[in-house]
Amino acid sequence: MEIKCKNHPDKKSFNFCHSCGKYFCEDCLNEGMEYYYCNEPVCYENYKKEIENFPKKEVKTYASFSDRFVAYVIDVVILLIANSIISILLYLPLYLAGAQINPDDVIMEFDWFIVFQPIFYLNGLLYFSIMESSQKMGTFGKRMQGIIVVTRKGKRISTGRALARNFCRIFSAFSFIGYLLPLLLKKKQALHDLLCGTLVLNASALPNGLNNKVFSCVQCKNELELNLDEFIKKEFLCPVCNTLNKIPT
């Protein structure tokens, strides 16, 4: 027999609350260090006691310069491989047609294509922009480093903003200091982040993600969408009953 959520009879239960023993869906449970707890005041207090008894592990909100650098190197390698394949495919029809090709010329043209051809930079612009504006909010390199690109309010950036951000990398490259600004600024922004109003964050520092997650007040059950500052502080004040709620980590 399928057990339904106590709060949402139309939803299948995910697990039971370790404190009261009632079954709830995933949206109604808080995951503690060992057990799950619902949002009832008594159960939520037990949840807070459990997580407070475990040592705190500090997770930095803003991505470090080293994480950004490693992610960028990974992405450049991916782009080099992709453009190398494109270059080979362009020469393949000539080879199959029996054309006489000087190996030295091929190597020279090959290197020129993957590094200096405008299509290399166009591919890079599209790669970074499309992936950073996707639901994953980051390229393969960024995802491997556990970092994401968001707006100042912590929302997913649009494709237009992503294109502008990556185009503005030109200014960061020309000034050079633009890429080093994350070492100096509190929010670890590069010049192209400042110009386009974006932030690069550690995804793990944001409880339950940034994808328009709705939270309920433990006191009055009012549902609201949180902003980035509330995620960073890991707490929010309910505008209805003025109850201070802690965001589960």
C-alpha cells in the first residue's frame, strides 16, 4: 500500500519524521545528519539540536580564484579537443579526394585553425554562454569544480547576459588585472562579472539550490521564495508572522 504525505495527500511519502513518526513527502522533510524531521515546531527543534551537535564545516559562498582557474583550464582543453576534431574533419574530404597535402603545411594550418581562427573563439563564446545560462548554471569545468554562475540575486542568468559576460572577457584579458580581481574583491568577481552583474558561487554553499526553491515558515506555513542574501545567511524572516527560520543545511 502506497503511503501518502500527511501534508499533501496527493503526493507519495518520501520518508517518515524521526521525531513524530509521521510520513511526509520530500518537500516536507528536513534532512538531519542521521535522520529526517518534519517542520512541526517540536520536530524542527529536534532537527536543529541534531545538526548543532555535529561540528560545523565552513563552506565558502564565493568561488575561489583557484577553482575558477582550474575550471577555465578544463574548459579550454575541451574546446581545443572539439576544434581539433573540426579541423581534422575539414581536411578529411581533401585527403579522401586524393589531394596532395604537405604534412608540414597540415600541421601549421592545423595549429593556426584551433588557436587563431575566429571560429575557435566563436565556439568558445557559444560554449560558455549556452552552458552557463542552462539549468546547470555552469560549464563542464565549473561543474567539475562545483561552482555556478548566477545573477546578483542568485538567479540563473539569461542567455543574453551570458553572451555579454563572456564577450566582456575581452576586457578582462586586455587589462589582465580583470582576471586577478577575484583575489582582491570580497565577492571574488572578475572584471566581466562586475560589468555584467554576475557572481560565481560554490553550489554546495547554497542549501537546496537556487532554482526557485520555495520554503515554508515553521510557524505559519507561509511559503516564499528566498533571495541570495537569505541563502548566504542561512536564515529568513517570515513577513507574515515575523518568525526567524533557519534554512536546513
